[in-house]
Amino acid sequence: MKDPKFIRNIAIIAHVDHGKTTMVDGLLKQSNTFRDNQAEMNQELIMDSGDQEHERGITITAKQTSIYHGDYKINIIDTPGHADFSGEVERTLNMADGVLLVVDAQEGPMPQTKFVLSKALELGLKPVVIVNKIDKPSRRIDEVIDEVSDLFLELAIDDSQLHYPVYYAIGRDGKAWTHLPENTAEHADLTPIFDAIINDIPAPTVETEKPFQMLVTSLQYDNFLGKYAIGRISRGSIKRAQQIALIKRDGAIINGKTDKIFGYRGLNREEIEEAHAGDIVAITGVADAHIGETIADKENPEALPVIDVEAPTLSMYLGPNTSPMKGKEAEFNTSRQIGDRLKKELETNVSLRVAEEGIGFVVSGRGELHLSVLIETLRREGFEFEVGRPQVVTIEEDGVTKEPVEELLVEVGPEFLGAVSQELGTRRAAMVKQEQTSSGTSRSTYILPTRAMIGLRNLLLTATKGTIIMNSLPHGYQPLGAKLQQTRNGALIATEAGSTTAYALDAAAARGELYVGPGTTVYQGMIVGVYNRQGDLDVNVCRGKQLTNMRTSSSDGTIQLTPFTDLSLEQSIDFIEDDELLEVTPKSLRLRKRFLDPNMRKRNKK
């Protein structure tokens, strides 16, 4: 692909679950990128390659693929839809010249739609709107198109951005139309989308004759060739074994040589001898490259503007495990091993920040999901560590300490509106808008501090019997408010180390809800449940029954324990307070007090 006129670079952006990755699946299959047997093996969500992406059903990292349509090469970037991973969107939009904005025909534009579209329009990318899932029974297509045009009016930077084409699609079935069809069952394919990419999205504006220049927007590793620096060539061309200069963020220049150059075709990287301006490529041999740095011609080392990613909003302590059960369930547990792994993570995770604190680290990210995905990744790799309660990352502005605030969009049935309003009221949320949707649900928009969002999702899911739809988006900063009241009851804390018994748990169950079952190994200071009152309660859950020869009619009844609650990683992070920690190992999650000794806890409270 020497002529940039035959290249199209597009990013697919949307809110979570609006059908981005499914749309990419259809484009991959209908461009005949796979052999027949490959297409059957990769039926759904082909681009979601990570274990956690399959399990959670979400896209976590942005990925690129390439397809061919006629004479044209189309580079597609599949982006995440969660606000927590918006750093991935910000860095990869630099590679695109246009965006496919996918909007659900029922839900319409949601908070993340607004965020990613604003970033795309700021960069001057050409938008193409696709109304997806038009076969939904509760679709409201005309209203959604009106909501999209309102969003463009709000976000557009110049008048030309208010003119955009609209297409209609059922991504799951691989069908698309230029006009709303009367019968969605009729035969159709994604040809209108392919035509839209070629006709509506501009070719890359690049300088082919000038010296080579490329901004590194993504990194990948493999054990054979080491680090791949991925980006779009903004000018010139690059050959194998060419002398290059790597320009660091601080302006320092490191000379080097390219090893191999890879282009994309489908899901595979193909080694090529030469790549030209406008194409997206992966280069090996530049081991010192980081995201946001420029690889340029050795004779003319000129830097491109550095990628600016929005600041993190939540931080948490992450350090080596200090519990009595340290080292029994994991391969890596020292501060040095954890630090080395976090440094490696920083290279690819652009919105993450890591600072040393004592023997551990303070890790800052975009939200609870962003941090919990990192914790789960480390855990699966064989690391053992402890984490503290998430804290907000404040900033100083004109001598005033400010905290981040979020815009929260809640959609819920009218019967649960009272429960939701009450919970949000205790967290100082201010309602700014409320409307009734055509399906009868109530859609409300609140502004609330980011710290009030910690633990909110699980509480509202319980209060609404799992029917709530809630999404949040960063909404700037406001002066730091007073401390929020504790919404959780006290904890049941083990006083003895040992193995839990059904007899002792039966007695403890009357005091609250248990988080451990019989036969579980516990230690002093470990949290075994939640008390049904305020304040903590020490309980002995290892006590055995006294085996005397005295018998009564009531004493030997079989113990029937209420099943214990097995908390997930996110629920455990939501549960802990400032004086508590979560011990994370590849096999277990254990809640514990920061000070295990009860006397130390009392002294610390004073």
C-alpha cells in the first residue's frame, strides 16, 4: 500500500454493549479475511482475545486489525466502551482519520458515547453514525437519531461536523442499510458500511516524500521478538534494518535500528519489507519505546506532539502481603517482584500511575473497574499482595483542594425510584435531569463525588433486584466536601487462628452475615462476616463443641448453616473501610483488619 489514497484508518467507538466488537466480527467475516474453517472457529467477539474480556463480556484493551475491500486497505481499531478504559480510546484515536459511532436503537447515546465522540471531534475525525440493533422490540429509532443530533450540536467544534451520514444495522446478523428497512428479515449484508468507510471517511493526510516519522500509540510483547511499537506512519516510509531515532518525552534522542516491520491482515501480523505513510504498522528492535514517543528518521529526528491522557481519579494502596498466611499460595510475593511487574504494566496501560509508598505502592487509575482488572491480572499471573480501600485523587487549584465528580445516568423502573433516590441522597448526589422513556422507565442524571461511587453499583443492583441500568462519566472537579457517612455495618472479626467449625459458625451467624464456610483456615484479625449493627464484633469461629457424656433432647440436633456469601473481587474492594485490607492470592480473597491485634486496633482508634 504505497498510495495513501487507498488506505482508510477508522476507529469504532460506542458505549459499552452497543455492538462495536460484534460489528468488527461482521466486517472481518464479510471481507473474506478468514478461510471458511477459521470463520467457524472464531464465531463471536473475535477481537476480544483476553481471558477477562471473554469472562466479563467487555473490551478492555483497544486492538487493531486490517481488512481488504476491493483495492482498499481498511485498518480498524476496536475500542473499549467503559469509561474506566477511556485512556485506551484517547491514545488510539490518534491513529484514525474517521470514526464509526455505533448507537443502540433502544438506549440511544449514553455517557460514554458522549465522551468518546467529544474526543473524536476534538481531533477533527470524520464521524459516520450507525444505529445498531434496529430489530429490538423496544427500539425508538427516530428519537435516538434526534438525541444523536442534539449530542453533535453540543459537542461539534465546527459546522462541518454537523453533517454526518446515518446508517442502520443489525450487527449480530451482519446486515446494514442506507435507509430504514420495512422488513429487517430481508436479505442484506454489510456492503453499505464498507461503502461508507471508503466514500465518507477521508484518506490519511500524510506526506509521503518527507523523512520517516511515527507516533507510538500502542505496545505489545512476545517472547521471541520482544517489544513491538505500534502506530500510524505520519510521513515518509520505513524499511527493514533502517537506522532510526527514538525521541523520548523529555526530548532525549536514542539512536537505533529497526529489526522487523509487520503489517496487519485480519488477526495476524505479516512481516513486510517496507511500509509507507498512512499505514498502521508494528516495528520491532526499539526496546526503549514507550507510548506517546516518536520514532523518526535518524538524519531528521523531529518529534510529534505527545499524547495527553486525562488524569486518574481513584488510587489505592497495593503492597506485599503481611498476613500470617503469606507465601503459602503464590509464586511472587516480594515488594521488588510486584514493583517490577507494575513498571511493566505502566508501559502499556497509559492511564495508570504508580508511586512508591513504604514497602508498597500507590496505584492510580480511572475507576474501580480499571483497578480491579489490574488486580485480577496480577492475581492470575501468580502474584500475592494486599490492597487498601480506593481513595479519590485530589488536585490543588488556586490554593483550593478539589476532588473529581462524576455524571451518573440511572435508568430504573418507577417502583424502585424511591430506593435509588434514598441511597443517592446519603451520598450527596444532586439530580440535574429526570425524564420518562418511551418504555415506561425513569431516566435520571445525577452529579456526585467520585468517592460516592465506591460500592454504589452493588447496593443499587440489590435495591432494584438487578434491574437498574447505570453508567457514569468524569465531570470535572469541585472543592473537596465533608467526609461521607459510613453506609456499611461493622465487621465480624476472628479472634483465634485455626479452622472454622460449623458449631462456632452457627453461633456467629445469629450476629450477622457470614463470608466464610466451615473448614476455612482463618487467622486473628481476619474478617469473617458483616455484623448486623454498627461497630465491630470479635467472634471465635474456631471453637469446637465440648464432647461430654451429658445428653439432652435439644443439644444434639444437626446444625443447619445458612449458606455463606462468597464475595467477588469487586464486592470485596467495595466492602473494605479505611482501617481494613483485602488480601489477594491466586487461590483466595481474604478480608482483614489493618491491625490484626485487637489491642493495637483499640490503641490506633484513640
